[in-house]
Amino acid sequence: MRTLRDIPALREVLGNARRRGERIALVPTMGNLHDGHLALVAAARERAEMVVATIFVNPLQFGAGEDLDAYPRTLEEDQSRLEAAGCELLFAPDTSTLYPRGLEAQTRIVVPEVTEGLCGASRPGHFDGVSTVVGMLFNLVQPDLACFGEKDYQQLAVIRRMVTDLHLPIEIVGVPIVRAADGLALSSRNGYLSTEQRASAPCLYATLCRLRDKLESGTDASTSLAHGWADLQAAGLDPDYLKLRTCDLRPVTTSTREAVLLAAVRLGSTRLIDNLTLTLPH
């Protein structure tokens, strides 16, 4: 696996791959890789001859008081894991490479509607940072496809909308959530949890599972969500939101059948998110 840090070298390597007729898959990450990230690499390998991963802790998507400085940087370990997973190329640029004129002067991509509410409400500007850097990576790599985890459900919806609205010829592949044995969705931020907090964290997934069962059996949604909120609080989790939405994140109606439960909670200073899809009864 080659690791590149500058744009001209990246373009040269990818240009050679295109001339060989290879399909190119992109796996954008912020590093500190876990098995969820490696599942993205595996999905990419199934679909393309060249897998390009990126590691970039994007300051544009961190708000005031968030964990930009504390976010784990584990490049050497990440390189080893990516190479073992079959990644051919890693692009790991510095901030000055992607934002040479600074963050304030950076042109931004803003995706309306789908960024509103949920994580967009509690993290203003976050998705503008995500769409801007992903749009930049799409332009630099020009992949045939890109793989994103379904744990970040709203992020995936934002990327899909951006690709559709900008008419980008890129297939977006959503990869199912990878979970620990107790159900907790794998996340780089799980490493922030204390031993006691880690023991409480699976309550988020367990609560979503109970809600899914109730909703699929026809229990009133408002009542079920209120009970779920109380269950999260009783387990020591501080809910940010607990919502039922259509699969494209609109409010559900009486005609909605396929839906998604989405939740975000704080456990100490750590913010956890999760989601489950479900089928509502007639």
C-alpha cells in the first residue's frame, strides 16, 4: 500500500489506474480505524480494482467546544490495518494541503433540507464541513464509487443528496453498521468512554430494538418514543434526540411503511449515535 500526502502524486497514481481501466473506490475516514472502517474497505474491494482510503481529521466539521484537538491520530496503526485489509492507496493530506487559504476563506458546499434537524440541529455547520471535504475528495479522487457507514445515517443521506444535486457520476454504497458483541455500534469515539460508561452504552441499541418491536407491532409512535426517552435517561444516558423518520429523513405519515429510528445521546462528554430501520404496519 502506498501512502501519499500531496495532490499531484495522488492524481498521477489515479490517472495511471484509469488508463489501465481499473474501477476506483473511495473510503473517506478520519482515521483511528476500527472494524467498522475495515468493513467499508471490504465493501469497496468487492466492487473495484483499486481501493483508495483517505485519513483526514477535518477541522471544518468540528464545532466550538468539540473534540478536534483530542480526536485520536493513529496513522501508523491505521496504515497497517488498511494494508492488511487490501487497500491499495492511502491519501493522508495535511490541513494546509486541502485548505491552503485557511478555513475562513474556504469555499463550502451547503446541502439544504436533509441537514436540518437531528445532528444538524445540535451541531450547526457540521454537515457543511462534511459535504465540503467529501466534495473535495470526490473531485480529487474522481472515484467510480464511495463507501460510507450506515451508522452515520444523516451523513449518508447528505452525501447522497449532494451527489444527486451536483450530478456527480459516483455510486454511493451504504455499508451496514458493525457492532460489538453487546450491540454497541463501533465508533472511534467509543474509546473516550470510561469502563462504567462503556457498560451503560449498549442501552442505546437495546432501547432502539425495543422501540422497533413496539412500532412494528402497531404501538402508538408518540407513546413508544416517550417511553424510549425515559429508558435512556434511566440508564444514565442524556438523550439529544430520539426520532422516527422516513428513510429519506422526512416526517412519517400514515402511509409510511419503511422507516428509521434515529437517536443521539451523551454519556459523560461522549456523544453516541445509532439507528435502526423498521417496517411500520398498515
